[in-house]
Amino acid sequence: MDGGPRVPEQRRAGSAGTAETGTLRFGVLGPVRAWRGEKALGTGSPQQRALLAALLLREGRTATAAELIDALWGSEPPPQALAAVRTYASRLRKILDPGVLVSESGGYAVRGLGEGALDMSRAQDLAAEAEKARGAGDLGTARGLLRQALALWDGEPLAGVPGPYAETQRARLEEWRLQLLESRLDMDLEQGGHAEAVSELTALTAAHPLRERLRELLMLALYRSGRQAEALAVYADTRRLLAEELGVDPRPGLSDLQQRILRADPALAEPSAPVTEQAAAPVRPAQLPATVPDFTGRASFVADLSAVLSSASEAEGRVMAVSALAGIGGVGKTTLAVHVAHRARSAFPDGQLYVDLQGAGPRPAEPETVLGSFLRALGTADSAIPDSLEERSALYRSVLDGRRVLVLLDNAKDAAQVRPLLPGTEGCAALVTSRVRMLDLAGAHLVDLDVMSPDEALCLFTKIVGEERVAAEREAALDVVAACGFLPLAIRIAASRLSARRTWTVSVLAAKLADERRRLDELQAGDLAVKATFELGYGQLEPAQARAFRLLGLADGPDISLAAAAAVLDLPPEDTEELLESLVDTSLLESAAPNRYRFHDLVRLYARACAERDEARPSEREAAMSRLLDFYLATTAGVYAIEQPGDRLIDNLETTRYPGLRFSEGPAALDWLYTEAASLLACVRQAAGTSRLRRAVDLLWVAKDLTESGASSYQYEMTARATCEATRSMGDAWAEGRARTVLSDVLLVSGRIQQSEEEARIAMKLADSVRDSTTVSWVANNRGLICLHQHRAAEGKAFFDQALEGLRAAGNRPFEATVLGNLSRAYLGMGETMKAVEIARHGLATHSEIGRSVRLANSHFALGVALTQAGRHSEALDEFSHAMAIFHDHRQRLWEGVTNFRIAQVHLATHHPTQAAQHAELALNLGCIGGDRMRGNVLSLLGRALSQLGQVDRAQACWHEALNLYEQSGAPEANEVRPLVKASSQS
């Protein structure tokens, strides 16, 4: 990488700082301006501003009259040039503070300015501080300082100032700005910001096509974003342009980068610091859970595992060590693994990663989800994390290459879940715990963990309870650990209860554990032994605690909030919190975060068994789950009402008896929805096949932001498919119609148009059969949108008219306005542009009356599309700008992406390919409603913009990728792109 920017060789009047109120400030990094405090001062005619600029740029040095005349007029000054200079100086003195503009030796100078009074001086100081920070390896601070320096530019330096001196200085200041910008972008890439940098670099290379350093940075950013073909195309464009314009070849650095990309040089896959600078400190995760202070025994296992880890950490090591611990639940696998990992921390200085893979539960963690979490912990930006499991796993191994990191994979289901999560290089190691022996995990060091020996068990018990109490009743203590089956978790639960009850003796505890049935259970293998262990704690609970334990174990989600738990238990939040915290004290429940709780997966299974065994009335279990579903449905409906004010959908949902939370503002409501997404969707899936099914389907419907925002699209789709199957099996046409409507929505958002149409057809038929007018209107709108995607505008209009008829009958004005926006697009498809604009304005007016909402953004968007086709591009950009702001506020990332695509279309239509390319890059980075098909549209447009900018090789790469996406999805747009690819290939 190149070094930092060269600071202009200017003598500085002062160091950077903020001028006090009332003091003079000057700007030359834009129009030449002056302020006194916050008040702008008039600086006179262009020649007078040229004189002021010439003096300011000398930063206190005197300029002779001859120098000033030459600066203002060059070799052909007017006859009265000297008199004009004196007049300009006299006028400036009246504007400025006394003593600022001084006469000296037949010339003039600006003196006595406050610290940081000139924007150029502030920029110089910030750039110098950035150099120091970068030299010290603090890239984050250096980037921030350079951003501050660059923010001082306000358009073209010395804008509107005449004269040869101003022209020279303008070029110098612009060159300096570009050097600072290149330096900042260089550091952006060093810190993993390659995906975000592509858009900015695309615009910069278009504006400065012969600047090879920008081209080099763009190639590197594209390569690190997984866009190798485009990176190579940038080089080809550059070589051709240099040959045509200058008759030269690219400089060696650019050629070398091209060769490294062709070789897929592993060193390019991650940032590398400049040779002359310290590298920025990489992110060092430290995710290991706390080790228990009373860890006991297991000496042979600790030594064995430590030896394996040390073999990986040795400098000459040639293995990536994997140790897999297996044993029954509660045997202490996690405790041992965490203890060993903490002992080995110094051997893995680049960090330790940890995850609970939930392998013993009904829904083990997905490897791609875990990889996303690991990559973020290792410093990878969200935008740089790919979608597929294979790509994430490959990037994960690349990020770990050259580092010494220990990975603890706890509670794994099987080897298939573990393999993508293993590091791939020497110096790293992995510890895996599981209930099953991983015989099919190639190369793994397998460890079978059995129960403790009697001596170890007694030692653990003593550490928790205290030496004094155990020494007084050693035989009773041996009885206790024997009754626990020497299982560490059982011993810990029993000892902790005894330790917390000072009035109990060890004999009292031993007597409580003397039940023969429990002892026999302890001696059995498998889950029964674990169940007997948990029975020890459960048997000591007060009735209210036991009820809470049983009922909370019924919910499927990964965790549960305090408010949701209160619904399950039908208790006030205060009483619920007291119960849950008491369960946390018994180790039967964990506190995942403030006001959030979770079971260990085996404890959850045991709690459910207790519920089936101990609840006198089975209806109580059903009532608990019904209250939880009511809570989620009522709360989510409230969120929907905030996001979609006035929408009548919430009036047509299944009735709930248990209330939900209420929110006064949108951000808090969305925070709740996204935080609860996994638990909410689990509740929907759990209701499949029960009498709660209709409410579950309605909950899924009003939680549709989870898919439209892109936040939980995959889980949402899987849940929608599960509800469709459940409703079909139960023969509930009403619920099935709604479930298939939801699934049609999901498929439409992801661009799977044909599948969406199939679901919509079935949904329409079902809804008609049961006279569910709400669903009929919704599906009619979906089918209209599907028709638009299939270029069947007239048919789409008929569906929109059908939707409007139903919505008007129901008085659903917000949704009516949304459908008007969609109808506008149908008119566009039929060539009736003015009618389309009129309809879109009608929809926007309705939404504007209702208030700011996501659908108001949709109306702005629809009007922008119509105005674009009408050729009213400036108005269209205004509408898209309004839409973008609202989508951003409501966290609709995919809609932001689509809006950037539409803005890019406008810029391309108005012959602004640089801006078009920049917004197309933003759309690619954000993602779009419409899935791969829409991504193809964005790439196609980006290719056109790049082609107009002369970057034909990169354009061809975009078109090739777009064509692949179109052909994979069967999109008709393939016919539009295919000729472009052929034409490019022929040329």
C-alpha cells in the first residue's frame, strides 16, 4: 500500500482548533468566505476575494504588490492594477477586525488570526495527527481524523476566484484532497471496509479515470468483496485507457496486483498494513465463559487435552488440533472444556471463540448463523459476510489464517454441524463437546468423559459447601455424592442448595436424597441418569417455583423475556421476576441477559416431562401456551399498528385474551420485534397442529416486517412453510388461505415469482371459499404485483382493481393507498404515464393524511417510479429521497436497496453515469426486494453505467453475472442482457 498523503509545503499560522464565538474564521477549501462567529461576512467582488485568498494562503507571510498583481491578473494586468489592489485591501480592512490585514514593506499580509481560523490550517493539523496515529498503528483514530479533515472541503477550493495564482492553488488543494482521500480509503480497506468502499471508489475512478492509485484500491476492494471478475476488468479498462490517452502501461504496482489476483494470492484475502507502518491491531475476541472457581479433579483429562492444544500452539506446529469430548448430559463436558481453554489462553494470543450449538435441543444452531457471529467477532463487517454456508466457511478460514485462535464448540449435535466451524490452518485449535462420540470427525482426538471418581465428587461437594460442614459429617457427604451418581451437575445442584441453607445439615440433605427410585435412576445410562440429577433440584422447589419451572419449559424459543414469561405464568412481571431469579439461583434456569432467561436444553426437556407428569390438569399446559401466543400476537399487532397506522388488518385478526406490551414510539417497537424474532417464530411453529393454529398464522402475518426488512427472512420462510403444511393437514381453509398468503409474500420479496404465483392462486381460492375478504384483498394485491413482474400489466390492473374494491368496502384507507401506488405501476406498464402519475399522487396524498409510516415511503417510491417514466427526473429524485429517509428510519434495508436502484436509473437516464454507478453499488451492498432477480437488474444497470464511463471490461463482468442470475431464476430479463454480453465479447 502507498504511504500517507503529502501535506502541502505551507507555513502554518496556527494549530487546529475551534474558533471562539465572535472571532474571525476563513474558508478557502470551497468558496472564499469569512465569518465573525457564526455570522457570514461579505468578501466583495471576485477580484477582492482573489486578493484575500492570496493573502490567506501565504499564512502570515507578506505578499508584495507585484506578487499580488501577478496573482490576480498574471502577465496582462490592467493599467490601474496597483490602485485596484489598494482599493481591494482598503475594503477588506473595513470588513475584518483591526490589525488583521496589515501593510508591510510595500505589500500586505494577514496576521493575528486565532487558532484554527483557516480551514486549510485545520485540515493540515488533522492530517498530521492522522499520520501520527497511523504510524502508531491506530488506524481507527487515523481514519476518523482524515474524515474530519476531508469534511472541511466544501466543493471546489477557491471556487469562483479568478487569476492564475488561484488556478494553481486550486489544483494543488484538489490534489492534496485526493491524496488524503486515497490514504483514508487505504485504511478503510486495511480495516475490512472493502464492501462499503466499492461504491465510493467506483464514483472516484469515474471522476478521475487516469488516477491509478484509485484504480488499484478499487481492484482490491472488489476482490475482497468476492468480485474477482470485476477486479480484473478494472485492470483491463485501466490498461486500455492509459494506452489510448497517454500511450503508457499501468505502473508496476497495478500490474503486480493484477497478477496476484489471477494467482488468488491468499495474502490479498485479508488486509495487510504498509511496510513502513505498524499494522492495526486485529480484533481479538475473548468469548470464553467464566471458568468455575471450584473446578475439581479431572487431572488426567486436563493434562491430555492441554497436551493436544500445546501441539497446535507450538511455532513449528503443523496441525490444526481438534479435541472432541463426549459424555452424558451433566457429566461436566462444558466445565472441563472451558477450564482447559482458559488454561491455554496464553497459547492463543489472537483470541478465543465460543458458541453453544444447542445440539441437544429440537433446533440445533445453523452453522451459517454461527459463522456469521464468529466473523463479526473477528472484525468482519456485516456487509462483507456472504450468504451461503460454503462462502462463510471459506471466509472464516481465510480470516483465521495466520492467527492463533482457540474455538470452543459446545453442545454439538453431530460432526456435520461442526465441520464448517473448524479452523483450517496450523496454529489454531478447536475443542468440541457433544452427547455423542464423533467417530466421523476426521483427525479428531476423541475423549470419553465419565462421571467423577468418589474422591473427586466429594472434593467438589466440599469446595461448594465448605470444609467445616463436610468434615463434621463425612459419611453423610459420601451418601450425598453417591446418591448424585457422582454426576458433577447433580453434585453442584445439591451442594449449592445446602450451601444456601445454613440451617440444614449434610445429613438432612442426605436424607432428602435417600429416595431409592432416584438412586436407581442415577445408576442408569443415558438421559434417565440426567433426569434423576435434575430431579434433585426440582424436588426442593416451592410449589410456585415448581409450577414456573414446568410451564416455562413448554416454550420452544432459544430464550424467553420476562414479559413473555409473565404471560406463560399469568403473573405480574414483578412476581415473575422473583420466581425466575430464584430458579436462576438453583441453576435450573440461566439468566441470558437482563430480563431474559433460558434453560439448558436438557433441563428444558426435564421440565417438560415434569409438566406432563405433575400438572393435575392438562388444560393448564394448553392455557400457558395459549397465553404466550396471545402475548406475542397482541404485542406484534401493536407494533404493526405503529408501523402501519390506520391499517385495518389488525381488526381482522383472531381475538386474544391475554394483553401484550404497548409502545409509544416506533424504534422501541421495532427493537422488541427484532429481539423477539427467534422466540416469536418458534411460538408460531409450536402452535402448528393445535387449536392455536389460526392465531399462530395471524401472528406470522403481522410480523411480516421480519422478512421485508431482511432481518429473519430464512427463519420466517421456514415457519411459513410449516404453518401451510399444518393448516392443510388440519383441513382449515381459513387458516390455510392466510398461511399461503404469507408464504406468497415471502416468495415475492425474495424474487421467486412463479412459486409466489402458485401460492397466491391457492390462497385466493381458499379465501374465496370461506369469504375471508381481508385475505382476498391482500392476495389480489399480491397477484397484481406478480403480474407486473411477468409484464402482464393489464391483468395486474384487474387484480389491483379487485383489491381496491375490497379495501374500500372495508374502509382500509392505508392499504388502499398502497394498492394505488401499485396500480400506478400497472398504468405505466400499459403506457398510460400521466394516469400513472395521477394515481400515484392520489395514493401519496392519502398516506400523507394518515401520517409518516413505511407505506408513506412506498407511496413516495411509487410516485418516483411514475415520474421517472414521465421524464420528470428532478421530481422523481425528490420522491425517492423522501422514500429513502423513511425506509431507513423504519429499518427496511431491502427497500433502501431498491430505492438506490431506482435513483441509479434516474441518473443513468439523465446521463450521469458516475452517480448511477455509485447508487447501484449501494443497492448491491444493501440488498433488494426481489432477491437474485433484482440483483440481476442492479448489475445490468451498473454495467450500463460503467460502460458509459469507459470501463467496458468491468461492465462486461457485471452483465455476465446478471445473465447468470437471470438464467438461474428463469427471468425474462435474460433476453435483454444476453445481447450486451455478446456485443461485449465480440468487441
